[in-house]
Amino acid sequence: MKHLIKRAAFRRRDARAPGSRPEGLANTSTEKVAGFRIFPLAPEHIPFLEALEGDADLPFWGADNYRRFLEDISGYFGFCLIPETDEKCLAGFSLARATFEDMELLKIGVTPEFQRLGFGTKLLDETLEEGGMRACTRCFLEVRKSNQKAIQFYSVNGFKIVGARLDYYSNPVEDAWIMERQIP
């Protein structure tokens, strides 16, 4: 199946009418890639984030925090990648927030078995596109200085290092690079 995923072309699907409420995950798809669908990140996906973040070596921020981000704070948004064969499994996700003209990419992760297949880039593209629709003109993020894999991913996707934050991360304590790119 992986060889099919690598060659898959992303196809735009019709978005549902504004304000309509889908009856299930299968009806909320906004994007489709061979064997996968991209959905707006929603509270019903929260129970699956902890496992995905563990697999992707990301810290889990807790179900209550994610629920607050997605239900109570209008500036937060994201997307998730779900295999068509298992709607109770997340293969990847993004989380961001829009504040006036700035967007901050808070998290993006893809489980190891689906990395290096273009899914992280597709999730990033969807997130940047949504930021642009929210009138954001640039995107910021922080990344551990030691996370060369992520720094390379962001660099390939147009981000540049513009600053640093000392002791930004804990467990272990580490500095962060601040990266930025324009949103077209």
C-alpha cells in the first residue's frame, strides 16, 4: 500500500455548506488522497491524539487543553489525516492558531510509518491555506535546536530561522529556533 500512497495525487473535494453539521466522519472530508482523508481537527479526534503523539515523539498536551483549544478559542484550528480503512486511527495532524495577521504553527506530526510520503507537507499546506483564509500573512513556529529532521522539513517548506528562544523547552531543557515564512 505504501507504494500507492507515494504516487497518490491529492484531489480537492467539495466543501460542505457553511453551518451544516455532518452525520459522521466519512461525511466531513475536505480532501482525499488514495486511502486517506483530511478532516478539520475536531473534538472527536482528541482521544486519538495521545497515541499519535506518542508514536511521533511529540508531547501530549492533555485532552482538556485540546478540547479548550478546539471548542472555546476561535483562533485555534487544525487538520487530521485518517486512513479510510480505520476511522479510529489518526495518521497525522496539525494544530495552529491565528492571531490577526500572524499564524503560529503549534504542532504537526505524522506517525513514523507514514512519514516521508508527503503527508506532513500536505497537512502543512492545508494549515497554511486555512491561515491565509483567516487573513494571516505569515506563519511562525518554534522548533528544538536539536531537531534536525523537523528543521529540514520546515526549511524545505519555505521557513527560515529568524530568532531563538532560550530555555524554551523542558524535559529536557533546550533552546528553540523561531522559524517564519510568508503565507501566499
